Amino acid sequence: MRQAALDRVKLIFTLLDADGTGSLEAEDFELMATRVVAASPDSGEAAKAAMLAAFRRYWTTLAAELDANHDGRITFEEYTACVLSPERFDTALTDFAEALAALGDPNGDGLIERGLFVALMTAIGFERANIEALFDAFQPSDDDQIEVSVWAAGIKDYYSPEKAGIPGDHLVAVRG
């Protein structure tokens, strides 16, 4: 497993731990989902519902796969065992990636504008400079937009243990 993948997952774990307890719980996913949906007020109700459902599925997949003692908490070690195993996490990840990317496309034209991308990624908790670097790595059009499919694929790549040098690495890089 590549160090880059571990670095990406460590960052996500920290961001998903919305209440800062050091472990993931269902409440963290509800809090994060609410923040992300609120960052896209112009998105339709179906897109918002899909995002909420994707966060909930993300949690239920983790809980079903990893919470052997049924305490309702997932540690970092438990988390990495699941999210870096595509065969265990792929369906939940695909749902999450597609729902988040679709939330960024409220008019349904298949394109995500920088402003909404930044708002959604900020709601998740990423640093502004890193968000901007990621958007630029997706090679936006002259109209400063990226394709929904490019972002969804980028989200999935972020969780791929064998990948390094991907656009998602910009989210982990330290910016000055």
C-alpha cells in the first residue's frame, strides 16, 4: 500500500470525525451530510436526498464491515482496513462519489463551477488552497468548470490504495 493513500485516508478520517472524538460514529456522518447539503442550496431535493443517503450508506457500510464489537464507533485502524479495500467499500464509495459530484451540478448540465466545488469541499473541511489546487488539477474549462464525471472519478481515485500522483493528492499537500 502506498504512503500517499494512507495520507489521503488519514486526512479524510480526521475530517469525517466531525465531533473530534477520535473515532467515527453515525452522528459524524449525519453532521457532515448536513453541512455538505447546506453548501449547495440551489441543488434539487433529489440530489440533496441522494447525498444524505450516500453519507448514511458510507456509515452503514463501515459499521457492518468493521464494528465487530457493535459499540457504534470506528477507529482509524478499522477505517483504513475497509476504505483501502475496494472489494469491501466500492459500492458505498461509488454512491458517495456520484452523489457528491451530482450535488455540485444543480442545473444538470454535467459541469461543476469552481465556486460550488469550493463550497462543497470547504463544507467537508478541506483547506481552501488545497481545494483550489485540486480543482486546477482537474483541468477546468475556459469557463472555469469541470465535468461531473471527472470529479466522481477523482473521488474514487482518492481511495485507491495503489494510486499516487493523482489530483486528490493536492488535498493532502501542505500549502504555504
